[in-house]
Amino acid sequence: MNNAPDGGTVPIRRSAMGASRKQAKTSVLADRIERYGLMVAWAALIVVFGLLKPGTFFTWGTFSTILGSQSVLVIITLGLIIPLTANDFDVSIASMTTFSSMTIAVLNVNHQVPIGWAIVVALASGLALGFVNGFFIIVFRSIRSSLRRHPGPFSTGSRCGCLIR
């Protein structure tokens, strides 16, 4: 109970406090599910396949194959962590990886360039294309931010909206 201005008491709405606590608990639960859900699903898959095929699944060969086949994905993920932590979604990482791997393959197989030099060329070309990609991102972001500050005559809500008609 709270004191009212006239000396009486005003009941506190406990349902509102309870709702906010319930909402906070739901938010914490959703955050934990989002954060750890993939690891729980991965552990569940290991347990299920381990129970279904214990002699086949729990062998060093199986884990070596799983971890060896996913090494490229791990490297791509490590390269994607920095943009994602900056809240910047860069979808060009897959095309850059494909370009670099195809550069190595074409140089090594079709042109008989030694693998070490093919890797160096792929890294250099990937670096150059990354700079070009970064340049365009910076240019278009600055254009977008200037358009937000100074909308043109054809944008919605402008003073010259009559030109659209």
C-alpha cells in the first residue's frame, strides 16, 4: 500500500509487477535458449546417433571425418565473427571463399602453378577484392546517410511530393 495525497492508501497493482517479472523471466529464458540452443541440439544429435549406432558412431574415424570436413566452415565462421560483433552482416564472405578456392584450383590444375604460389595469388586477389568491397560499402553507406539527412524531391514526405503525381 502506498500513501495517497489525501492521507489514504492506494493499493499497488500487483498484477502489473507480476507481469513485468514474468516478462523478464521469459526474456531471460528466451536469451538462454537463443544462446545455448544450438549446443544443446548438437549434444542431443551426438547422444541419439551414439545410442542408435554405438559401434560405428563413437569411433575416432567418425569424429576425424566430421571435424576434418568442417574445417573450411570453421575458418569462414572465424572470419565472420568480427563483422557480426560490429552488428554488420556481410554476405560476401561465401562468394569470396568460392572465388579464392576456384582461383587456387584453376591456377594449380589448368595452369600448373605450384600450390604455394596459387595460394599466394588467391590470398592477394581476395585481399584486393575485399578492399574493393569495403570501398563500395563505405561509399554507399555515406550516400544512404546523406539521403537520410537531405531527402530528395521524390522521397516520401518531402515538400515537393507533388512531382511524383
